[in-house]
Amino acid sequence: MRWDSQRDRPLDQLALSCVSDDNSNTPEFRGITFHEIRARTIVNRVPGASRMPFEWTVNPYRGCTHACVYCFARKTHSYLDLDTGLGFDSQIVVKVNAPDLLRRRLASPRWHGEHIAMGTNVDCYQRAEGRYGLMPGIIAALHDHANPFSILTKGTLILRDLDLLRQAAAVTDVGISVSVGFVDQELWRTVEPGTPAPERRLDVVRTLTEHGIGCGVLMAPVIPFIGDRPEQLRATVRAVAASGATSVTPLVLHLRPGAREWFMAWLQRHHPYLVRRYERLYAEGAYAPKWYQRRITRQVHELAEEFGIGPARAGAARRIRVPEEPATAPVTPGGTQLTFL
């Protein structure tokens, strides 16, 4: 495997540890191998051609036990000569020194306090975080340097760090978004088998909001011909509104190389009659046609208006005012909102 860029010692010194969990004491990790590495860097610059509305990211993990069949990050596993299918779901790279590296970078005179986004590649609150606990140190470093940041997650484990998030929000701009593309239970079980249920993720939104931390919902992905029926969109936006989310931003499924092959194989098994329709819809590349994206965006924003949610706004995170005690009613201050159209 090509680990040179991830190690702080030569390959032949075996700086990489592999920990496999197959015993009955940790059933949530059965079949998962953790590759513990000491990374050289942790703050990554987003390529200039990216559509992402931020420049810097922190990713303490590679691979993700959420096992979402559509995950665009699957391709990154191939850079380490790891499998982008089942390997992506079960071979998890853990940058065990991530908090220390981040603290060192933030203290550098060459760092100017730019916004840092997390959870934009793989989820920093996936199940591995329950074992390694890297995020408290990461949030503490950002808090101590008053560095603005945002987190996107499907994980409920973020609530473990609620107090740390409140402390950070008192000194810098913090934006939280939870990803909930649909509330259809059957669809969830087949395309996102390792994630918490959609209603549990919306409970996260509700809890964060009740504690004064505004939380938006990234309605992603909207899956063409499977999760885009008007009644499905309505049910999802209604549930998002009931959670107290500050915004809802739809994102249509995109199929980059690595993810495309894995998703299409899943589609062939579960919905073979849709394969040709997908080939036509995504004939021009990774993204659905603009007309389709705009149709979904219009429908979701109309539903958001109907249910009392303002459309998401692009831009940097804004200051969250954290009360001394948890709010008794939902508070809806602004946070980082992601727009991908």
C-alpha cells in the first residue's frame, strides 16, 4: 500500500498499526480493521476546481463504516491501494495524532485563522470516533485558537461533544449541518446501512437547536427515481421542519468515479429496471443535468417555505450566541450553509 505520505517514519520501520475487531466484546466493530497511522499533515487545502464553498478541511479518518453505497469519497481509498467497495466500508484509516497536528498548525504564524470544514469527505462522527475520540481534541484546539469551523455529519455521536461545541461557539463562528436525504425507512436500510436512522439524526438537530446551536439539514442525496417522488420530498421536508432546523439544502446524487461503479452495481441488484435510466441521466458525467437539479431545488424550497424553513444561504459560518442555560424553545441563529448547485 502507498502509505509514504501518511507516515512520519519510513515504510520499513512499520509506523502503521493494524487493529482488527472480531471479538464479541465489541460487536459494533466486528469485521472492521483500523489502520492507525501518524499523519504528517491534517489541514488540507481544497482543490481550486472544487465546488465546495470552503478552502480548508480536516479529515481524521479515511474510509467510513456508514457504508453509504453512493459515497463520493470511495475513490480516495484507491490512493492507498485499498478497495473502494467493501474495503472502504471496513478498512478505516485513523490519523491518531490529528488533534496534536491541528494544534501545531493553528499555532503556526503562517496560519491566518481561515475557516475549517469537517465531515466533507468521510464522517468524523462515524463509529470509529466512538473508539478513538479524536474530535474532542480537535474541537478544543479550534476553540483555544478561536478558529471558525463547520461540521457535517450523519452521526449521533456529535452530541457527546455538545458542551465543547457550545464553548467553541462562544468564541468563534461554528456551523453544524446534519445530512438527512430522506426519511424513507426501506431506502435508508439499503443505501445507508451503517448510519443512524434518519429520525435519530433529526433528534440531533432538535437537541442542538434546543441548546442554542443552530443546525441546518443537508438533504443529501436526493436519489433520482428512487427517493425523489413528491410525497417523499414532502415527508422529508416536513420532518426537517419539525426538528427545528435552521435551513434545508437539497443535493442531488452525484456519481464520481469509484462511487459510480459501486452504486451502479447496487442499482443492478436492487433496481435493475433503472440502470438504463441512470446511464442516460448521468451520461455527461458525475452530476445530474442542471434541469433536474433545479427541479429538485425548486420543489424542496417550495416545501421549505410551506413548512416555515428559510432556504439555505451560501457563505461562511456566523457567530452563534450560546445562552448560559439550554434554551427552552428552538433557537435559530445562522450557521454554515452549504450550497452545491
